[in-house]
Amino acid sequence: MCGALVFVVPMAALVVRAPWRSVGELVTSGPIRSALWLSIVTSVVAALVSIVFGVPLAWVLARSRLPGRRLLRAICTLSMVLPPVVGGVALFLAFGRRGLVGGSLDRWFGVTLPFTTPAVVMAQVFVAMPFLVLTVDAALEQVDGRFEDAARTLGGSEWYVFRRVTLPAIRPAIVTGVVLTWARALGEFGATITFAGSLPGVTRTMPLETYLALETDLDRAVLLSLVLVAISFAVLYGLRGRWVGAALSGGGA
């Protein structure tokens, strides 16, 4: 129980210090509404993008015989343990105006990504998508292949087997992974401020607004922190720890 105090005391301090009498005024203020709306929109888009790219990637990691699969898994989940600011620097060097890919985008198409709202989404996907990949990867490893083999024997195509047999079996893992990805994207800070900056209404999400508020208005910083804590707590409590086993079991393939 003493170990729990490490987590309980800081959270309790936020609740005790919160400016409850002025909650309505602070919540309806322009900067907070703008930051909250931007955070919700970009995190939802990041979660959708992660579904499109993360589920096929997880299938490749779990089912293909691609050479160097373990190395690929390590690279694709590296951003989970990297300092987020390092991820932001890597994104900037890749997609900046003079970056490895960004230079070509700027010259050929006139597309500039840094310090834009799409840059926020890219930073969130880079940091958060590994949660979906690991969760779905672990679920695919645990699916009984005999059911898929039986469906193929009966004439089912690979797409039919995946859609009617594999996908229903891993649907809970996909839902869990998407929720975790969304929650992580909602709280992303380091990669966002490095790659996208902090432009009001454009790239200033809730975590960035909280950091800036801490320097000028402690009450507003506490309130913003409580909002993020409440959302994260609701997500983790709702999942009831199911993602922990899935994430751990997916690391040994």
C-alpha cells in the first residue's frame, strides 16, 4: 500500500488544489476550448490513421515470414520508449522543409508539414500507434490457427478468412488498442511541440496549453491537468487492465 502513495498523493494534490469555484469560467474560456477541441480532433484522426496502418502492420509482424521481422517489430515500437522530443526531432529531420522526405514534398508539391495541424497528427501517430500494433500483434499470436485453416480448406480466400474468422477473434484487441492509442495521442507533448510548435488554434493542444498555463496561471494549469487525468483514468479503468497482458505477451514472438 505504501507504494500506491507514490501515485495517489500527486493525484490528490491536483484535486485539493483545483479551483473548483471558477471551473465554469475557466472551462468556457477561449484558449481552453480551442485547445480541447484541437486535442480531440487530432487524437481521433490519429487513432483512425493508426487503424489503417497499424492493423496491417501488426498482421505482418505476427503472421508473415518476412526476414528481420523481430528487428522490424523493435523499430516500429521504438517510439514507445524514446523520449518524445527525440521523436519530434526525427520527424522534423524527415518531414521538415529540408528533411529527407519533406524537401521533396516542398519542392514538388509545395507541401510544408512542420508547424501545421497535420504535423500534430503525425507526431501523435508516431508516438501512439505502437500501442495498437503491440496489442493486435499479441492477439494475432494467440488466435487458434486451426479455425483459419479449416476456413481455407472449405474454400475461403485469404481476405474472407481474415474478415470472417480472424477479425472477429481479434476485435476486442483492436478496440483496446485503438482506445489506448487515442488516449496516448491526447496526452502527447514532446514530439508535438518539437515538430508542430505551439500555435494557438493550429497546433496548441491541451498538454501544450497546460505547460504554458503553468508559467502564468496556476489555476488554469491545474484545471487542464485534471481534465487530462480524468480522461486517462476513465480509459484505463474502463479497459480494466486487459491491455497489460496482451502487450506483455506480444513481445516474445
